[in-house]
Amino acid sequence: MKKAHSVPVLMYHHVSPSEGAITASPKNFEDQLAWLSSHGYGSLTTDEFAAHLAGEPVPDKSVLITFDDGYLDNWVHAFPLLKKYGYKAVIFLVTDWVGQGPARPIVGQGPPLPDTPSHDECERRIAQGDSDSVMLRWSEIQAMQESGLVEFHSHTHTHTRWDKSERAHEKNALMAQELQQSRQALLENLGSVSEHFCWPQGYFDADYVRVAQQAGFKYLYTTHAFGQNLAGTNPAHIHRFAVRNTTGDSVGRRIQVAAHPVIAPVFNRFKLWKRARRQRA
């Protein structure tokens, strides 16, 4: 087995026919999985990914597939496609948004399917207290977990940017509370909680890192795209890139660049330089 140089971590939110921000259509998501399959790529579990960071070998063509927040469309549209192609995925849950009740129909079980609206509409309903109509239920989470294809980890309890709130001076204590509540919800409903955690809205600072580590989280997932997840990489700063609503060929090129030992560092430096230049302008 040729050992992976770097493992790209793919970041999704929605897979839905409803168009909008951070949403892949089911057609494009399937095309992306088909590209991975036809080019010999495998998806890792978080245990396998952690082993890679610690220096243990994983196959050269490896990716980690992640979803943020835990939207209903992950169950209705994404999960059937993951099953079809045999790919594993990770969902980072906002535990306060997860509901109770029976599992709803998914693609392949026949109509009517539940509505899976755009990201903006999901945010509106959550703000109005109607998260159940757009977010996963524990019954659906348990069904995906039992399949062996999908695992679930913390994305805080309420997804709040405390640093931007009226209680910003208490942000560290509030984040510690968020993590405790999230861990408790995962323990009560799934029986376990892991060392893997994803920052809400991508924000973190040195204090937050310390708080998360003190809470028992070792593997901290960012929204920073321009870096490589090499063996020996600091597990407190895992790079991910957002997958756009595009073809498998397009995402495949991005994956190949992200994993390349020579091209990736040049590409990442150029992108970071370009971003810094825009910020100075």
C-alpha cells in the first residue's frame, strides 16, 4: 500500500434539490462520489484519519468526508448516495437542534419525501424555533450510525458565535458550557462522545482551543482550506475545503491538488498570498 502524503478533508453542509448557498444538488453529489469511486479513492473514518495524523499508513487515495450542522437533507438525500457508493462520512452535530420522533422517509423509500429547503430557509426556521422541520432527529442519526457508514461528533450545542454576542466578555466560559452540553447530549443519545470537534461558523482563537482541549477534544476541524493534513500535522488545526455545487471532475481536480506533495504547497501559498493582498486593498 502506497502511503498517503496528505489526506484532503471535504466539507459539506447540504445535499438537496433546493438551490442556495453551501448546497450540493443530489445530481452533483452523486457525480462527486462516482468520481471518487472511478478513480480509486476511499473514505476514512475519523479513527483512521487520526492514525494518519499520528504517522500510521493509510491508502494514498484517501479522503475524509464531513458534513456540518446535521441537516435533514443529509438523511434524505446524502445518506442513500453514500450507501449506494459505499462511502463513509462524518456529521458534526449542533446537538440543541436535533429533534425527537420517528425517522422520516429517504430517497428510495417512495414519496412523499420531506421538504429539504435552502440554507437561508433552514436558518429562518431554526431562528423561529422550528428546527425539527429542517434538522436531523436522533432516530435518523441512530439509523445512520448503525449502518456503519456515518459517524457523529460535536459541533457545539447551539452554534453560537459568543465572541460577537452581548456576552463576548464571557465567551470562554460560554464555550466551555456549550461543549459540556454537547457532550452530554451525545452521551445520552448515542452512548459515546469522541475527541473530534468542529468549530461553529469556523471561528476559534487560542482561548477556544485551550477550552476545547480541556473539555476532552483533541482533533479540531477548521474551515481553513489552504493547508495540508500531513502525518505529524497538529491535530488542533485540521484543514478542510468547502465542496461546491459542481461536477465530480471539478472536485476531483481540487482533491488531487490538495493531496499533491509539490503542487499543494505552492497552490496554498499563492491562495493565502492572494487573500492577504485582498485584505490589504
